[in-house]
Amino acid sequence: MEKNIFVTRPLLPPLEEFIPYLENIWESQHLTNAGPYHQQLEKELAEYLGVEHLCLFSNGTLALLTAFQVLGITGEVITTPYSFVATAHSLLWNGLTPVFVDTDPETFNLDADKLEQAITPATTAILPVHCYGIPCNTRKIEELADAYGLKVIYDAAHAFGVKQNGVSVLRQGDLSILSFHATKVFNTIEGGAIICHDAKMKQRIDYLKNFGFVNETTVVAAGINGKMNELQAAYGLLQLQHIDKALDDRGRLYRHYNMLLADIPGISLMSIPEDVTWNYAYYPIMVNEDFALTRDELYELLKDNHIMARRYFYPLISSFFMYKFAESASKENLPVAHQLAEKVICLPLYPGLEESIQNKIAGLIKNAAATSPHSSPLIMAQ
Ligand SMILES: *Cc1c(COP(=O)(O)O)cnc(C)c1O
């Protein structure tokens, strides 16, 4: 039987290179709690990413939860419905009220031009997402945040290594959150981080992720357990040695798709702004009305051919039952996001993906396009 191809495959460093790290951990018996590999990974990642301070976490969701705690956010937080559910869940877990704003059709990100009208006296923060690693309109978002005295926390789970005008996008806002889940560009199996800009903030985050302990007998806050362990930190250090090659691979595969899929009627491709150094995190395509199949028909066709494409992000977060009753979750308030959720499909993209599979995927899409909507058996059967 043919093997299923998924949208992502974890970047796994060579096993034999991991053994010496394990031997060191066994010898030191330092398994967790800010051990030597944890400290080294925080330092190396901050350097690699070009940021001042980085606090490792056991996953990105705990990093998000802690970000709202450390800033003392209350009331309403403006966010995007077009993301992974953890974005909005981090607000509910903090007793905060999500307020959804529509997305920009070009960048897939929260539409900064619709942000101001969503601000109320209860608004205290903005939680935008750099969706697929494409930077938000950070200039406009931060202008408004300054004008209204709001905090900005970026969900940068997709934005590992992304730069704008040569500067890390993680330097924007008050805090940024990364995820190092196995499916992400850089992974520590499970893991994540908060990026912050000063040492005092880093200290407070470090207390919060360790139950609020400052020393053996002093607890300064009702903290949580968000610590990354030494095995994962070591895995991260090893992975970091392979990340540049992985990014090169992703770039090559991205360009190959672009070449294969350009000029297919009814399919539009994402465009990367010129000032952005991207990480090729995802390969979304838009299946428009003039394509021979609907997005879901294309999804099924690919699946029948063992290509497990994903409808990221469908359903919208605002459609899930714990969000859909909010006034801002109405379809009328989020027309562009609804369009995206209906049209976008992400194709497989990961280091090691064979070009022959990309060719097969493009062939299936091209063949589908060649059947005009009017002669399509799917339509005629209706
Ligand atoms: C992956 C992801 C998260 C959650 O990160 P975990 O490390 O899996 O907890 C949050 N937000 C977005 C946008 C994500 O893609």
C-alpha cells in the first residue's frame, strides 16, 4: 500500500549525535530545573534569533498562558479567529474575553485597519498571530497600542527565525511566544518560549514558570510548572545545528511548488512581502470559485491519493462552541476570515519531502483544473 504523506514531518537530528548529550545528562543527574543544557539553549536560541531574552517553556500554550499572567492582563483582548485554537484558549484559561477582528486577505493576519473599531474601555491587550510566519502589520498595531495604552503579545508560534528588514519579528510588541512542538519549523518534541526585551521581565517569567519560587522558601506569585527538561533542551541544541540546512531545504521546496503551481486557473498562491526573510513554515494555497473543484473536493481528491493536506485554519476559532456566542464571533463581523477558512488548503512542506511527491501533487491539481467546472462530473451529477 502507498504511504500517506502528511503536511509536516518532524525534523529529527541523527540519533547517534544525540547519544553524547544523553550520556552527559545521565552522568550529571541534572534532569530538569534550569540545568546546563537549558541555560545553554536559552543563550544559543536568543543569539540565533537575534533577541535579547528568551525563556524556555515545556510547550507554547503554557508560554502563552504565562505571558498574560506576567503582564497582569484583564478584561478584553483583541485577537484573530484565523489561527490554531490555543491562541484563543490562552485567553479563556486566564479569564479574559476574546474579541475577534477580521483578517487581511493578503497576509492572513489580523486586519490592523479594523483593529481600532474593536477597542472598548475594557480592552487591555492585543494578541495577533504571525500566521504561517508572515509578519503582522506590526507598525500599525503598535501605533494603536501606544495610542490606547494596550499591551501587545504576539503569538509567533509560526515565526521562528522570521525577519523583517533584517530585524527579528520577535523583537516587536511586549512579548512574543514561540512553539517548539514536533510539527513546527524548529522543535524540542514539545516546547516553547517567551521572548522579552529586558532582564527584569525575564526574571519574573522564570519565577512564574517555576511555581513562583524565588528561592527555597520564597514564593512570589501563584506560578505554574512550565519548565523545559534537560533532554528536550539538549535535543533543541542538537536541532539548532541542523536548522539552517532545514530552512534551505524548505526554501527550495517552496520555490519548486511555486514553479509547479503558478498560473493554474482558480488557484492562488501566497505572496511573501519583499522585506520579509521568511522561514517557509507552511505552503497554503487558495482554491477560488473559478477552480474546477471546491476546496473540500480537492482535499478529498488529495486524500484519495494518499496526500493528507490540511485545512489550516478550518473551522475558525470563532466557530467553536466556546467562542461562537460572542458578538465579535458573528460571520458578518468576520467575512474575510470565513472566506479564508473556506478556501485555504496547506500542502505538505518539510525538509526531506521528495520533489517527486510535489510533482504528483501539482499533477493532481492541474488535472483537476483541466476539467472545466461545467463538464465536471461532480457538478453534472447534481
Ligand atoms: C502550535 C501553535 C500553538 C501551540 O503551541 P504548543 O507548543 O503546541 O502548545 C499556539 N499557537 C499557534 C498559532 C500554533 O500554531
